[in-house]
Amino acid sequence: MVKKVYNWGILAPGNIARKFTPELQQLDNARVYAVGSRNAERAKKFADEFGVGHYYNNYEDLVADPEVDIIYIASLHALHTEHALLCLNHKKPVLCEKALALNKTEVDKMVKSALENGVFFMEAFFTPHQPSYKEAKRIIESGELGKVKYIQGWFGFNRAPYNNSQRLLNPMLGGGALLDIGLYPVFDMLYFLGEPDQILAKAEFAETGVDESISIRFDYPEGKSASIYASFVAASGAGTDILCEFGTLRLRRSNAIEQWLEVDKPGSEVKRYSWEENACGLKLEAAEAMRCLDENRLQSDIMPHSMSLSLIKTLDIIRHKAEINYPERD
Ligand SMILES: NC(=O)c1ccc[n+]([C@@H]2O[C@H](COP(=O)([O-])OP(=O)(O)OC[C@H]3O[C@@H](n4cnc5c(N)ncnc54)[C@H](OP(=O)(O)O)[C@@H]3O)[C@@H](O)[C@H]2O)c1
């Protein structure tokens, strides 16, 4: 059977769109067909850079183009809801960058619109598509390490030199460590342990009022617990240690491509798995979106609507506990 080739539209050609697009172009069933920016020059520059045939100086024309089969939303998280609803109401399938929105009310609207319009919708959250996460999940489900007892997850980098105009530091744009990077270890806890019974959270704030660092503790039944740290001032990289009854799993990544997993069982040699080739989460999530379209699915079972809803619900609780506010968007 001939494989359908999907025409992708890129909405908002910024930093992440520049990383995602070359990955997409490696997939033989994807064509980067069009790009839409609020600014004609930026649209043309991106089109020239990646050899994209069509470019628009607004998002509406991109979404209305009948040749576009699926849209990748790479705008800022404060604008994702508006842009996703625009796409979904035009019956365009959507892969939308994280954080999906600023609060659960907004994600509820996006999911409802996707279901009512009968259109595929998925959060572009790359980790569960990666082989390291799939292997860690397989090992835990196999029971060879016993039950998970405690997880520690972190994500940090040093933003210095500071510039208060950066989107990451702008509360009106949903800036702050929690929605930018803290949501990755929060996702890990949900992925490996589920939703906690109790959440404690404390933030340190930047001059602009956004959370510069955040520490979180999750408590679960049967004495299980988890802790999370995310920060714009600690160059920690990204990692997650999963402590189980009979050993520990250590997940690390240096970007969306390079990743490794260690399985450390007392009395045995540490097993180390690493991936680079064909392991880029951005490419794998795009491939998953097209697999779902091939199978006429409205959602992915790797990153289903229920997981996006559980994630934003947990993020809402965390930021209320830590007194993080996004003006006019609570
Ligand atoms: N999955 C990942 O690994 C990953 C990594 C980084 C970021 N992200 C997510 O991707 C999204 C975009 O991040 P980014 O770093 O790519 O952002 P960015 O480059 O700063 O901006 C992305 C685009 O958003 C529009 N934009 C920028 N500032 C704006 C403003 N003040 N008001 C309205 N629109 C504005 C611009 O599009 P126009 O050209 O149309 O104006 C810009 O090209 C965020 O939600 C972020 O969390 C994901």
C-alpha cells in the first residue's frame, strides 16, 4: 500500500520550530508544506531556510490552506489555546507544543473542540515517545525491579545573563520554570507513579514575578513519594532517578536526541543503554501523529488527552500551592 504523505503547516516559526522542522523533514511520509508567521519577513526567512514552498504573513491563511493536512503549533504557551481552537475549528489536526496551555480550563476547551470537530489533537511532549522512556516503562512493568518507591526528577539550566524581556521571564506569556521545564519531571511522576494524593510546592521568584526555581514534593499511598526541582539558575540538565525495591533506574538526556538509561541492581553490573540515532523525541512525536492520522484516530495512546489533562490539572495544583500566578489567566 502506498503511504500517505502529509503536508505539514508550521504555525509560529521560532526556536523550537527550527529544531522540529529538520527532524520532520527526515520522515518519508512528511512534507513541510507551509509556514505562517505574524510577520511576512519571518515567514519568508523560515521558508527559505528550510525550503518550504508556501508562506503566509498570518496564521489564519495557513490554517485555511486546503492543502495543509496537519498543523504544528510552535507559538508561546500563552497563545496555544487560541491557536489550537483556530486550527481545530478549521478541521485541521494539531500537534501542539508544551505547555499545552496556562491552566486546565483552557486545555478542557481544546480537548472538547478536538472531539466535537472530530479532529486529531496531541500535545507535543516528546519524552514518552523516546526509546529511553519506553524501555524504563517496560522494565518497571516487567516487575524485575519490584515496586517503585521514590522518584527524583530535575530540569535546570542557567539563564545568565538575565534579560527581563525574555519570554521565559514574562508572567503575561506564562513564563517561569514550572511551565517551561518543571513540567517534564512532573510528567515523569504521573507517567511512572500516577497522580499523587498530596502535593507540596515552594517557588523562588525572579524580579519579574515568575517562578525562577521550584521545589515540589508528591506523596502517594503505601509510603511512595517523589521530589522535583526545576530552575533557571541551576545548570543541572535533565534527569530522573527511579528507586525501586530491587534497584534503581537512571534516565538522562542532554537534548531531544541524546539519552541514556542505567539499570542498577545491587550485586549485578550496571547495565547502560544509550540512544542517538532515530531517537529524537521531536521526530518520534511527529511520526506518532501521522500514525494516528493513518489510523483515523483522534488521539494517541502514547500521549492521550487524559495524560495532557492530568498534567495540567497537577500543574494547576502545584502553582496554587507555590503561589505562582499568570495575570488574568488563573
Ligand atoms: N519541545 C521542546 O523541546 C520545546 C523546546 C523549547 C520550547 N518549547 C515550547 O515551544 C513554544 C515556543 O517556544 P520557542 O522557544 O520556540 O519560542 P520563541 O522562539 O520565543 O517564539 C516562538 C514564536 O512565537 C511567536 N511569538 C514570539 N513572541 C511573541 C509575543 N510576544 N507575542 C506573540 N507571539 C510571539 C513568534 O511567532 P511569529 O513569527 O508568528 O510572530 C515566534 O516565532 C513554547 O510553548 C515552549 O514551551 C518546546
